Amino acid sequence: MDLRIDGLSVAIDGKSLVHDLSLDVGSGEVVGLVGPNGSGKSTALRCVYRALRPTSGAVLVGGDDLSRLTMRRGAQLVAAMTQDGAVDLDFT
């Protein structure tokens, strides 16, 4: 399934974090986002897995705009394992 980011912009508290990002990733491709600290890599990824809402632009998976899908359907299409995902589960 392909991923397309089309004109993605994110601003928080009036500060532009990502401006007009576009990216096409074909099915089966592996892509790395590389850039200096503070360049918007994590912010863009948060929009892909719907932890942040873009100010403008769209994230499409398989041609479907993620912002228009139900949370359930979006979760069926996109999953993320973040570095800082510490979870304390009590398995007693």
C-alpha cells in the first residue's frame, strides 16, 4: 500500500514546524527521514500516525485521506512503534 504526503504543514502556537512537505512512498519501499534536530521529522511522522493534526495538506494511504477515515479504519492502515513508548503493565 502506498503512502502520500501532500503539501503537509504543521504549526503549533503560531510556530511553523513543517512547511509544505510532499512525499510519495510506494508499496514495499523503505524510506528514512534524515535531517538535523528540530527539522520536523518527528512532527511529520506524528501526522502520519495521527498523533498530530496537520494545519494544511493531507496524508493519504492507498489513496484514502487519513483525516476522513474512522479511527478504526485508520488504525487498520497505519501503525507505529515509537522510541519513547514506555508502558507500565501490571502482569500479576
